[in-house]
Amino acid sequence: MTRFTSHMDIALAEARAAAARGEVPVGAVIVAPDGSVLAQAGNRTRELNDPTAHAEILAIRAACTALGSERLPGCDLYVTLEPCPMCASAISQARIRRLYYGAADPKSGGVAHGPRVLSHPQSHHRPEIYDGIDSAQAEALLKTFFATRR
């Protein structure tokens, strides 16, 4: 039996680094089937002047480059916040095997909230989804970040 190892600690470190750059603190990690980390990223929308530079998108791009493939079958994604609809669609297109996320996002989420992209009939691929992984830490990062800006 394979023992589950969470990689959310790496995603949380990426989220903290994003916050230090003035970005919304979201971090993501993509893990290969053998358990090795293929890619990790934090939000960089402001830094790159790119509305698509979400942590998940950046990690997916880097993992695809590392594997030389447009798809990531067998790979798992850890992200600190419920993916938005754009990221949820990219997760489906990349054929991510499992999605693990921390904090729920009732306002802008696209997995358990909003359009629920991954459970939509037009979704070509539906990863296994596990929510609430280290959610308290992820939520605290987000609350602290936004409290200093309001």
C-alpha cells in the first residue's frame, strides 16, 4: 500500500513568496507519478502583467515543459486555494490525475463553487478532487494578505 505524502507545504511556501511580492498568496505544486516535484509556482499576475499567470497555470506550463508534453496524465496538483474557472479548465485540459486544494473560494472558485467546471458535462477529464488540505494555513495567509489591503 502506498503511503500518502502531501506536498501542500511546498504550495504554502510558494503562496507566502507570492504574498511577499505583493501577489495574492496562492501557490501550486505539480507532482509526478513517482512522487517527485515537477514544478512549483506562485501567483505572478501583477509581476508579469498577465491575468492568466495564476499559480496553477504557471505550474502546469512548467510541468508540461519539463515532460515535453501538453498533458500531465498521472500527475497530481496541490494548490492552496480552490481553482478559479480558468484554472479548473486548464487542469482538465492537462489531464491532471488528482487535485488537492486547501481553502475553499465561494466568491471565485470554479471547482466546488461557481460553475463547477470539473463536474460539468462538457469537461473532458475529471480529476479526483480532495479539498481542505491544510485549509487553515491557506485561509490565514489569504485573510492576512487582504486585511493589510483594506
